[in-house]
Amino acid sequence: MIYLSLDKVHEALDAYKQAHALEPNNENYKQSIKLCEERLSGAGSAAAPPPAAVRIRAEFIVQNLTGRI
């Protein structure tokens, strides 16, 4: 989600896909991938903030998994 807040949608999508590969049953990752894909296609609202649970999980990913994947 940090990538999305910086408008780095491609990077966010890549990070969520990597996280999803590690935890394929995680619904937050699935929703985040969908959000990224919507933004890339222009269907999503760039101004709409993501749910808090998604932001928190994304921060966890960046803090704990960056460089490990």
C-alpha cells in the first residue's frame, strides 16, 4: 500500500502478487491485487483510500518481507 500511496501501482501490484504467492488464501492480497489492476485499467478511483486493514498489511509486508522474496 505504500507503493500505492506513492502512485507506484505497478510496483504495488508486483509486491502483492509476490505476497499472494506466499499466502495464496489471504483475502487482503487478493483484494489489493484487484485494486491495483483496477487502477491500472482506469476503472478504480485513484482518490479512494484503501481499507485500513489493507494498508496495515501492506506496511507489514514492506517492513518484514522486502528483500526476502
